[in-house]
Amino acid sequence: MTDQRDFDLIIAGAGPAGAALAYRMAAGGASVLLLEKQEAPARDRNWVVDVEEGCFSRANIPFPTKDSLWKKPREHFLATSDMQTMIEIERVPLVSVKNDLYIREVLNRAVNAGITLMCGREACSPILNRDCVVGLESRDSSGAKEKIYARIVADCTGINAALRTRTPDHWRMNESIEPEDVVFARREVRSVRKDLLSEEMICKPYRDGVRIDRSGARGPYSIESVFLDLKDLFVDILVGAKPDAGGKRTCAEMIDTIIDKMPFTGEVLYGGEGPIPIRSPHNCPVGNGIISIGDSAFQTVPIHGSGFASAVIAAEIAARNIIHALEIKRYDRKALWTYVSEFARGRGALIAYYDVIRRSVDKMRLSDIDRMIRAGIIGQRETVTGLSVRPFPVSPVYLAGKIIRGYRHFPLLVRFGIAGVRAKMEYEKYRKYPKYYE
């Protein structure tokens, strides 16, 4: 089946990146087609995500409504792998959002503003003509194929990058991700059965209204987070680990281990899992007539594995660039390069910074991470800075404080310092990313 259509922009994938881009492009008056392979938007995204509070205003998208916000814990702690040392994290700069509900909120606004949303249709490959992407080939659930044409195509298909990875080799866009740069995460919200609940069943250190983030649950680069709420009767569990870390247990098995300690839990109310790219952003996420955004362009923050904020921020930058390209009627890589440069010099520099930190953590022993937390080398300030996605401070007062706290663990302190210096150098390199494509 071939159906010749003409759009300014086709967006493949209705996740955070695709929804935000559609919303921003609709506001700019462009004709937009958004393709989603699921039969309903965000059907495969029914989990809670922790998002930087300021990203919504930065991305010029609406703040989540009350219905799509998730409850915040009363207290928040960072714990060592053995749970023997806990540091309270104050002023956590995050808002928890029901991913699927928020995406549908944004999509409803975009559709009301005039975009075309087509569900149950998967993007397969880009259509090329004279070394330029001019549309894409898609297929529905029955396997029927359709060619759809547009001036620009946006790949927002996630880590698999269905379109970017099928671009010509000489464009240098089709880079695949290495296994060591992938982490798997799962988040579940389960009900608490009041009829089974008793104080004796709540094992320490879990407490009502408290979230505990256990570092090193399954290797140095891993996390296990538990938030128990006995007022609204739920337990919110997040686990994340590299597939080769600490054995072969899956994320679901990690959650089952936690649930075994909580016999008062009931059905899964909300939950899902998936792979996440944790590396520096793609150096060349644009080609002639095509642009890659979100996980498909490796725009996840490596320190905590969240890509939501990066995706919507990238979508806002991309939307401004695409609207300008449509105005000047140029859709080649040079015309789309502003998106690459602006993202790399801003959010991309921070992602590259934390990728250096992540690679340093990967080489440490679990006991090293625990000792750094106990010694105060990693503490409240570092955790909040990482969650806020900012570089660590390097003032003389800050460094002196770290030396005083960590002098008994001098080799670890030196490694931490060297990683910080290397990360800063990478950050500065990205801050000077080329403004123009050469």
C-alpha cells in the first residue's frame, strides 16, 4: 500500500520526546504527523518517572496536572549497600510523574492544536531520495506497509533508534550502542493490603512515608529504591542495574526479593521496565532531512539513568530549529545543525560530564562506594547536585571540606578528584561544540 502524503514533519514515537516535539511544533503552526506503534498512546509507559522540576518550563511544555503527579515521600535517604549508613537528602529537586498519563495530557493538547496522531503504526525505515530523507516507510499491526512523505523526519523511537540506525554509513548517524553503555530499570507500585499489615511485618529500615535509595544494590552502578506509604497503602519500588552486574538476576527478580520481605503487598498497580542508554550524547544526531531526539540520540543522564528531562529539553530545541528550517525551506544537515550545537553546549555537556563520572564508578568496587558514603565524600550535596544535573562544585572551601572528611581514605579521595577533573574537561569540550556543521 502506498499513500502519498505531505507533512512538514513526521515524528516516529510518542514517548516524552515525540509528545513534546509534537506539542511545540503544533504551537508553531506546522503540519505534523505523529506515529505510535502501540494501539493507544503511552500504553507501554505505565510507570512513575522522577523528573527535574524545572524541565517543564525549560521545554515550554505544560506542568503535569494533579492527576498525573505522583506522591512525594516525607523523607528521602541515600543508603550504603548494606543499609548500615544513611544520609538524609533534603530539598530533593525532583517531581514524580505518572509517565503515561502525562504523555497523554501533552498529546491531547497537541491533537487539539492540529497535529495528526496515528496509533498502531510502526516506523520501519527512512525513505531516501538524492541523499536526503524525504519520508518513512511504516507498517500496521497486520503487516501492511505504507510510505509517508515529509520535509523532515524525527526519530523519537527510543534506544532502538529505528530510523537513525538505518541512515547511510557516510552520514555517521547509524552508530549502535555498546552493551556496557546500557542499564535496565524497572519500577513498580504495588498495593499494601491493610488486612495483612502489622508493625511486626515492616522490616527495618523501611518506614512509613520514607524513601530509601540503596546504592550498590547489585554492583557499583546500581540502585534499589523503596518508598512505603501506609496512608495511601502502596509501596513504590525502583531498581536499576547493568545486566552484567552482580550476577544474572533480572530487575523483576530484584523486585521480588524486596517483596519477599513485605508479605503485606498486593497487586501491581503501576509498573514497567526497559533498557536505558547511559553514555555521552550522539555526536551527530542529524542528517539531511532527519533528526534524532531522546533515547534514540543517547540523551539520558548517566548518573541516574533518567532521560525524560533531556528528551523534552531536546525536543524544545529541535522544534525551534525545525520551524526555522521550514521557514527558510532548507532541510539538510547544515540547516538542522543548530539543534546539535545548542543541545551539546548545554544539556549535552552535562550528560558528557556525568558519563565520565559513571565510567569511574564502573571501575570501583562496591566497598569503595560504601566507604565514600560513610566518609562523606559522597553526601547530601553531591546527591542533590547529581539529581539537579549540575557539575560538582570545585571551590577551595568545598575541596578543603572533602579532604578533612576523607583524609583516612586518601586513595579514594584522589580517584574521586581525578574523575571530577576529567569530567570537567569533557564538560568544557562540549561547551565549545561547533556551532556550524563542517
